[in-house]
Amino acid sequence: MYPELAGRVVLITGGASGIGLAAAQALAEAGAGVVIADLHADAARDAARALGDAHLGLGGDVADEAAVQRIAEQALARHGRIDVLINSAGIPDSFLPTLEQQVGDFRRLVDVHLTGTYMMCKAVAPAMLRQRRGSIINLSSIAGVMGLARRNAYSAAKAGIGMLTRTLGCEWAAQGVRVNAIAPGYMLTPFAQRLIDEGKLDAARIRRRTPAGRLGTARHIADAMLFLASDRAEFITGVTLPVDGGYTAWGAASDAYGGPLD
């Protein structure tokens, strides 16, 4: 669907699992050269190897500025350019009441999600600005646009990513670098399945609250990323796109879906 993506270089943080891995697979299928960066270096290398010899796996913590610079430098040393950056790295929050949350945990989560996204954008921007072309895709969340109790750090970080996307999208637009974000709803990733199994998420209740009547998949997010990375989105910048089956659009005080939960 997007032939222009063939031969382009895509750097994906958190690319060894979940949404990041789905994005890596989709972009590799489109013919892009993929660099997977992940906190777990072995997992990154294994994921890249599974995509083929043209792809690269790197280890690094996006909350560490020196590691972020190494990731960008290694990607550039391998390919000479970075056309697309996908900031998908993240860690789960505690789901605890505010008075039970630890400040250190709050800081770590904001460092990974928000500061990590900022530093990755800053690290790849010089190369993109020199080539006067680039697409940065950040991962926000419906938690960044709706109030979700017990998720202070995650929600604050994701809301910050939304505003960072707007400011960078405006700053770099005239130089050919677009910055957008995707806000996934409740997606049936391995992480979400674990939360369901632990009783922290009620899948049936979420489906009733979602107009589409189901949870999404990582591939739904990857498909949106393909579009935003492509030239067909060349006049789109600074936006946060919800991919949530209508979850954030629903406002009535009733179930959004009344069909069967099979």
C-alpha cells in the first residue's frame, strides 16, 4: 500500500515486543530497513534477526541520554540516514492509589515515556533536518487524553507526549520533518493480557464501553503507523490520532456496545 516506504530506514524503540514489534514487522513487510532498539538487547537482536539480515537490533535504555545517543549513532553508522522514528518504548505503571504510589516509580515512568521520547526525537532530528525529510511517530495513549484513576504517572507522561508532539510538529514542519502521535485504546497486547489475567483490567467491561465492541490489536496501531510514516500523510503534523474503536469519542452514560461478547 505504501511503496515509498521501501528502502527507508526506520528506528523503533521498544521494538522487541508488543506494539513496537508489530510496527517493526509491518514496516519490514513494506520493504523498510528496520533498527529495533530495546532495553533488552538480546530480545532486540532476536527480533531483528527474525525480520531478516537487513535489519539491526540494539540494546539501550531510552531514559539514559548517553544510551539514546549511541542508539542514534549506531543506526546512522549502519544506514547513513534515519527516515522514520517510532517512539514505542515504555514500562507499566503501578495501578495503585495515589497515596500508595512511590515518587521514585513516578519519576522512572516519566523518564522512560516522556523524557525518553524527547531525547530520542532530539537525537535523530539533526539527521532528519539535514535531509529535509522525516517522520516521527510517538506513542501516546487514551490515558493521555482521559482521566484514569490510579494511573498518575502514566497519564501525565502520555499527556506530555501529546503536547511534545504538537510543539515539535510545529517547530520542524517547514523543514520537512513531521511529528505525530498515536493514542491507542485498550489493545490486546501481551501486556494487556497480563493485566486482564491479574484482574487489573476487566475485558468485558472495556468491550461494553467501546463502540466497536472489542479490544484492538497491535496490528491496528502498526497500520496507523504505516500511514503516518508514508508520503500520504505529508501534510499531517502535530496531531495525536486515537486508535481506540471509538472509546474516547463515546460520551453517553451507558454502554457503547450492546452486542454479544463472544
